[in-house]
Amino acid sequence: MFLNRASVVDRLKGLPVSGLTIQRERPWNATVEVDIADPDVVIRQGRQLGAVFLQAGTAYAVTAAPESWNVVDVTGFPSPSSAFLSASLEYAPLCCQLMQHRDQLAITGMSLSSSMGLAIRLKDGKTLILGDSTNGASKIERGIAVVGMPAFKGKQVTIDLRFDGQAVIPGTP
């Protein structure tokens, strides 16, 4: 491998590289410093961390996440590393959209289950079932609308948003 910028960048193709510096000390020593871009979101479940880069469509296992990164805590994701990263990559766009509305919805937790998909718990005791990661913006918009309805203020209800264009509240007409 040639130790020039183009050759090193070519070898790192596919990684989220934001900067590269090569420092040479003659005759043989060289230091290559690679700056990695911040991920769009880091999915955290216990000690597992998955850094997701949406534009590149990749997820990487990391050992630590600086405070400047957008970290989302979840439960119920699969434990094996490859399955965890796959689920993180699948649900990352929805998690990013949810984080934009974190304060408005007062989200206290997110969990994934095989029967319901992704569900979020709100501070007031409500649960929003989002299901899969498709149509996230529509699901979140419908969830916000239902949470804000006077009929459901102060009630601990489950709101199922998995059905296209609908918000189903079990036990209500």
C-alpha cells in the first residue's frame, strides 16, 4: 500500500471518514490519523452500542459514545452482535425522528418485541405502538395528535399506530 492520501482513503472506502492526516518522520516512521464522522444515532441496550450512519446505510459496534453523540436507549433488541446491529440499522431512522419529538411526547423508554415491533412509553403512562420502521413521520404525527386529545388527557392508554393512517385505541369505540 502506498502511504499517500488517495491510497489510504481508497483502503478506508465504506467507513465514515471525515478527515485524514499523514505525518511522516524520515526515514521510515509515519503516523496516519483518521477522523471518523459522528454517527446519526447510537442505539444503546445495556452495554451494547450500535453507531448508525444512515446515509452510508451502515452500523458499527462501538465500545463508548461521547456525550456529543445522539444516544437512544432501547430494550428488547436481539443480543447477538450482528442481530443487534441489524435491528439498530433498521430502526435508526424511526429513532432519529422520535428524538426530534422527545420533549413533546415526553418519551421515557423504547422497547422492541416480536409481536408489536417498536413501542414507546410516555411519561404520563401512555404507550405508543409504532410497529415496524416504515412511515415513521406519519405514525409520530398521529401519536402526537391522539396524545393531545382532551378525551385521553390523564388516561393511561395504549395507542396502536401500526395501521396505515389510523390510531387504534383498544377498548374505545
